[in-house]
Amino acid sequence: MENQKWYKHPVIVTASVINAFALLLALIWKDNPHELSRLLVEDGIVEWTQFLAFALTAGLLGYVTVDRYKRNGFGLEVLVLGGLSALVALAALEEISWFQRILQIQSSEFFLQNNRQGETNLHNLGFGKESLHKAVLLKIIVIAGLTHNLILPLLARKRPAIRTFVERFGLYLPPLAASVPYLILVILSHIFIEHPRKGELGELFGAVHYMATVFGAYFVGVAYNKPALFEGVSARRISVLFALLMLFLFMNGWMLSAGAGASAMMNTVGLGD
């Protein structure tokens, strides 16, 4: 499986293109604080694309969970996949503070006092001198990301039993053709972008990367030894459709980030409050 040219797969190519384009925007705007902030700020292009990618990935994992349950009944795989689906859904909701800003809901007294941003989410809760995200979660994400995307796939090239062991738990290993560009883009974003929220780029790269590789592994069998949901000629066609969906989500993230412009326009033409 690893010897196939996965770098030519439309879903992997599309993920790399989306992430590279986001980094290119950041590089173009790195000397323009206003535009760079518009890219990285809360409810900006990057954050909305993260939310959409996480939300779709949670849905994909949920679909696979139900399919495995119907095929094999309840077991370890279903438990792990269901847990991952819930975890990714939580990440999506945390990213936009559970729709708080969209619905214009005031934070409770607890979050006003204990959240670094005064918002209703868990990852920005105070943890010592930093937030829970920076003090704990980010370190876990870095270790888990390097292990899952680089260390284990490299070891599995010479020891296929590692991949078999991972897949026994309902998990998968991304192909290096997807992981290496993802990790390189994260490194480049930290080297060349100077902004307090530059870490949002790395989170975007991860969200898009996992959206692509989750679909690739479970649905069409990219670098995956177990039966995929779609195989044969149909798998290629569905992959192209999914690649188009990924581009559509990126476009929607861009449009959602500009949603506040509607209120400004209404006020301009006298349709506001």
C-alpha cells in the first residue's frame, strides 16, 4: 500500500493546495498587519475553515463508526472511532466558542473570570500563567502529531505489523505523501510569519490534513489495509467529488469570515437597527 503514488491522489493534492494557498496569503500579507489579522483573527478565514474542516471530519468519522457497528457489532473499533468523532466535533465547536459570537450570547460569570478571552470555551481557560491550550493541549497535539504523521509511518515502511496493529484499534496511519507537506507547511509558518496568532495556521493545516486523510483511509483505502467503504472505479470519482467539496468548504470559510460585512452594509443603506 505504501508504495503506491499517493501524492497523486486528488484528495491529498487538494489538501496540500489549500494549505499552501493559506500560507501564501499569510506570506503576501505578512507586512500588512491589517490584512494578516483579517486572515488570522477570531472569525477570520483561517478559523472558519478550521471549523468547517473539523465539522466535516467529525461527520466522516461518525459515518464510519455507524458502518463498522452495522458490519461487526459493538467492539473496540466502534468505541475508538465513536470517541474520535466526538473529540473532533468538540474541537470544531470549541473553535467557534460553541456559536457564542454568532448567536451573540454573553459569557457566564465563570468564563468571564477564568477564560483568557472571556468566551464560553474550555481550551482558553486559565492554566497557571497561560491558557489550557498553550500550557497542555498544544504540547499533546505536537507529540501526537509527530508520532502519528512521521514516526509511525516511517517505522511502518519497514515493519508493516505496526500499521496492522494501529488499524486493529480502528485507527489509520497517514501516507507520508500527505504528512510531509503538512509538517513542512507548519514549520514554514512558524519561521516566516510573525503574528501573535500565527499558530492558527498550523491548526488550519492540521484540520485540512486530517479531513483529507480520514476520507482517504476509511472511504477509499489510501494507505489503508482494511476494506474501504468505496472501492474500484467509483472510489476515484468520489475522491474527485470530495476534493471539490474541500475547495467549496475553503470558499465558505472565506465568505463566513466576511459575514460581519452584511451588518455594515445594512447600516450603510439605512436598514440597520
